[in-house]
Amino acid sequence: MMGEILCGGSLGKVFTKAKPYLLMVGLQFGLAGTFIFTMASLSRGMNRFVFIVYRNAIAAFALAPFAFFFERKIRPKMTISVFLQIMALGFLEPVIDQGFTFLGMQYTSASFASAIINAVPSITFVLAVILRLERVKIKELRSQAKVLGTLHQGGSQSPHAHWLTGTLFILLGCVAWSSFYILQSITVKKYPAELSLASLICLMGALQSAAVALVVEHHPRAWAIGWDYRFFCPLYTGIVSSGIAYYVQGLVLQSRGPVFVTAFNPLCMIITAALGSFLLAEQIHLGSVIGGIVIALGLYSVVWGKGKDYPSDLAPRTTVTQQQLPITTIDICKSCTDEKTNHHQQCTK
């Protein structure tokens, strides 16, 4: 019985330690589908601004009931500073990042866009160091691994000619996305209700992107929606890539920080390239394969360096208190009784 309890406890510790890694790897599969569905929608003529509005509106409505019921007792009070940060988060990722990334994707392809986004870990790492959210001591091996791994991830982009304009747009989106990670890691500490925070970010993003879309797109036909790609693509990207992604990122950011979260982003390129070759008939070049190998090495280097920043939960803990015998009230009473008996015997003599 005792062995089963110890085994269950050790398995629980292993799962707790592996939970951030499993969440981030699983999230990359969902994000890979984002590029595929988005490219399919844009290539069929759906307006990117309308797509962003529907995506974030669906995410907000999908998360709101869960946030209301599961976090109603732990949801902190809204302050002006937190509200302004949520407004900024809704502008950085849904409006700036998605807007420029989707525009650049129209000039390039889904797999190329996911390759350029490998710059996000590098940009996030630099911003985190500047804002002192990431500790770097260049003499330590773990810091060297994080720096080299980040550079490998950012520098292993697939070469494609004649797509300079699209690349610049995607890079602007990368800067906004990295800034979003940094600000979200700060906001989630002040407002530690991940579901509510994700829902509010999506709501603010939907409202701000709607204002932009109404200015840019004047034709009512562009807002038409039906039981086809115009509905299912925003539905998938809204629930998975906005709602679930913001929630999972908030969970992992609290314990591991923005550099750890963005270190897994390059995996999305490998998954997207594989899906794009099957679903969109995109060609896979030798440079993409070599780049994928370099990305895997860089990812391992960053994750290993970040793992050294946190003590292992599985290490055996032996302290002085565990080696000492506990003193109980029975022992105290027994010692008091012995002293009284000795004192009585001396008085009798």
C-alpha cells in the first residue's frame, strides 16, 4: 500500500515537471493548423480584417462561460493599469501581429510565414533581457546554451527569393508578437486568472480589429458568413489559436517565463511544412529540412538552459529534521515522571 502511494506521488511529480513541456508541444500542433486554415481562407478571397474580427470574437465568446464559472471566486478586481495592459495586449497580437502576419502570408506562403516567425524567440529573448525578465550570466553554461539556442532558432529561416515585402510584414508581426509575450507575462502576475485574461484579450482584440475593419472594408458582402471556410476557419483559429493559446501561454508564463514559451515556436514551422505539403501542395526544399534539424538543436539547447534555472522537484530532500526522532508529549510526560520519582527517593533517604 505504501509503495503504491510513493509510486503515485513520484508519477505526480513527474507529470507536474513535464506539464509545461507537454502543453507547449501540444500547442504548436494547434498553431500549425492556424497557418493552414488562414492561408486557405485568404487564398479564397476572405478579407483578412474581417477574418481577424471573427476569429477573436469567437474566441472571446467561447472562453467567457468557462472564465465566468471556474474563476468567479479567484478573479481579482480590475484596476485601471490592468485594463490598459489588456487593451495593449488586444492591440499588439490580434490587431498588429495578426494583421501584418496575414498580409505577409498573402505575399508568401503558410510554411514560409511559419519559418519567418522563428525570429520571435530571438526578439523575445532580447526584450526579456532588456526588461530584466530573463537572467543571463554569460560565464554560466546554461546562459550560453540559451543564447546559442535562441540564435540558432532565429537564424534558421528558409531562403525564398522575391518575397521581401511579405518578409518585412511578417517581421513586423514578429516584433508585435514578442512584445505581446513580454506584456502578457507581466499582466498575468497582476491578474492571475488565466481564462478571464484570455477572454478579455480576445474581446479587446475583436473590438479594436472591428474598428479597423470598418474603416478599411466598406462592402457588406465582405462580412457575409456561411457554412463553409468563412465560418469554420475563424472558428478553429479563434478557439485554438487565440482562446486556448492565450490560456495555455498564461499558465506556462507564470512558472517558466516568456523565453521558455517562445522557444517552442519553431516546432510550428516543421509541423506546418509537413501539413502544407500534404494539404496545400507546397514544396519542401532541402534547406527547410536542414533548417528543421538546426531548429531542433536550438530548441533543445534553450529548453536545457531554462531547465537549469529551476530546481528539480524529483531530487531527494534530506534535512536535519527528517533524521531526528520526533519528541512527543508521551516522552515529555515520561521524563517528568522519572524526575519526580528520583526526587521523592532522595527525600526519603
